[in-house]
Amino acid sequence: MGKQIGGLVRDWDVEIDIIIPIPLHRIKHRERGYNQSEFVAQGIASTICKPMIVDAVRRIRHTQSQTKLNLEERYKNMKNAFEILPGASKKFFGKTCLLVDDVITSGATINSCASEMLATGAKSCIAASAALAK
């Protein structure tokens, strides 16, 4: 999936500087054993030859699943769910970042993460995902 998305990014001439997979909370990562967004992001990075950064953003709140929440509840659930790690903003300051998630449903997760990155110096954030749910 990531290589296919990377092909689209390349074909559509989407200008990005770095790729950042949406991080899982440490508890969820421990339960699952991997971050599926990282796998998608790796495929994109290998296709378009752009760096993937996994040590800039951290999910600091173990949020409940978004699947049973309405739109307003999803945004509230994701508010302040991410933080930029100390000193990490220099990795994306003034850059266009491609945020990668496995599934985008409401956009609450991507928006929450992008807000933190933009507030700490990213030039812009573009979202990509393996799926778009309704």
C-alpha cells in the first residue's frame, strides 16, 4: 500500500520534505507489537526517496477507539493527544510534512497531530492514508 501511495505522490508531483507516520500510544504499540502507519510510511519513503522520521512526535494520551464516536466526540477525544518531542521541531521546521495514518475517518487524528507540528514550526502538513472510511 505504501509503495502505491508513494507512486501517487510522485505522479501527482506532491512536494514534501519528510514523512511522519502517526504514532501509536505506547500501550497500543505494546499490545499490537507494531505501528501499521509506519509500514505504510516506509513504503512511501522508499518509493519517493524522502526521509521518514519516527522520533519527532509522540502520542501522549491513550485515547479510546474512534470507531463508535460521532464527529464532535472524535475531535474531543484527539484534542492534545500528541506532543512534539524535545528538540524534534528542528527536524521539520520550515518543511512540508506528509503525515501518514492507516485509516482516515473523520480527520481528527491527522488534524490533532498536524496542529502540534504547525504550532512548532512545520511549514505545512499533508495527509495520506491507506484507507478512507465513512
